[in-house]
Amino acid sequence: MFLELTENILTTVPLSFHIFMALASFTVLGACGVAFSQNIVYSAFSLLATFAGMVGLFGFLSNDFLAIVQLMVYVGGILVVILFAVMLTNKISEVQSSNPSNNIIAGLCLMGLLLTVLVTSVFSYDWQTREPGPYEPTAAKIGDAFLGPYLINFEIAGLMLLVALLAAVVVARKEVKFIEDNEAQDKG
Amino acid sequence: MTVGLIHFLVVAAILFALGFYTVVTRKNAVGILMGVELILNAANLNFVAFSRYGAVANVTAGQVFPVFGIMVAAAEAAVGLAIVLAIFQNWGSIDTEKTTALRQ
């Protein structure tokens, strides 16, 4: 009975739909963990699940380059920095309730309203779609686009990353030692 | 039951709504930054979904723009968490309800 039912589902619904549903539920459950967990370490690791699901969804959308960029920048970079910030700003004893929420009812109402508006507008608009082509590598096309029509954007993005790097170092460093050095120099 | 544009738009809408809820309700500044990451991810997912399923002339544009989105997210995370660390050094807490020096 159960085997027949499983076989029925597998034959009537294509495999790609099951893969999509698995990836999408993984992503959304991770996002739910980020939004509703009271422990900020659990929130950070739920964010890992969301990013991993997004990697899968990008791969599903035939964008291999972006999937790898997402894996390297988000999972390898941003998540590690977030975990560092969590570890540096919370005491171990307080971690159980380290991520409290306020105005939960109002937040849930706003979220429900926003979700209703977005989903109804998605379903009510007549989207012009096309049949997707076969899966093919995208890295070469993206590289050509970066050095062709998007060259200015690419250069400005690099400059912005440099400025952000310098700004992060300047904001996060402690200035106490620098001032003491200056005073020592003045006395000497 | 084939996967289409609408499925991805709904997933992105759910991600955006959850990120919005996180930004609105969290007291912990790091938690708020996590919500912003969710919102940026939802936007990137929409770009890629439209580049694959939408009737667009330039498919590459929808694949290039999320890279810029990820760049902005990386810069935002670096600067935002540096600000959070600076606030923690000055106040001893990153609770957004306690850091109200400008109000007094």
C-alpha cells in the first residue's frame, strides 16, 4: 500500500519537484530557526542551513558560479564573522536566552500582512515566462559580462570592498593604546 | 507539477517576510544583522529565478547582479559587525534597547 503510494507520487510528480521541495523546505526551516530561536548560537547555525539551501537552489536554477560564490562568501566568510561576533559579545552563562525578541505579536501580525500581500501579488500577476533551457556552465558568460558591459560596476564594487575593509578595521580597533603611545611620546 | 517561476517567488517572499520579522523583533544587534542577510538572500534568489524562468532578453544580467548583491552583503556584514563590536566595547552590551545615549 505504502510502496504503491510512494511509486504513484514518484511517477506522477517529476523528480525535480521533489528536489525543489526538499531544498526549499530546508531553506525556509533554517530561516524560521533564525527568526524564532531564543538562543543566538542556534540562530547562527540555522543561518548556515539557510545558506546551504540557497546554494542548492542556485544550483537548481543552473547558476553554478553563483552557488559556489554563495558557498565561499556566505558560509566561509559571513557566517564565520557572525559566529565570531556572537562569541565575542555574549557570556557563556547567558547564551540560553541570548537572542530575546520584543513585540512578538505585532511582529507576527506585520509579517503575516507582508507575506499575504507578497504572495497574493505573486499569484495575481500574469508573469511572462519562458521554458528554461538545458543546464550549462555560466562562469565564462559572467566573466565576459564583468569585463564587458559591467566593467564600471565591477571596478566600483572592488573600490567599495576596499573602503568597507578599511572602515571595519578602523571602527573595530581599540584606540586606547594609540593615545597612550602619543602621551608617552609627548613626555619623552 | 513542474517547478516554475512562482515557486521561487513564493520561497523568496517567505524568506523576506522572515527576515523582516527578525529585523523588527530582535533586541540583539547580531540577530538583526542575521535578518538583513535573509532579506538580501531573498532578493538574490528573485534575480536568479527571473533570469532562468522569466521572458527576459538578457539572461546574463540576472546572473551578474546577484554577485554584486553578495558583495554588498559581505561589506555590510564586515562593517556592521565591526560597529557591533565597537558598541560592545563602549557599552558592555549590544542590546538595542540599552544603547540609547543619543536619546538622553
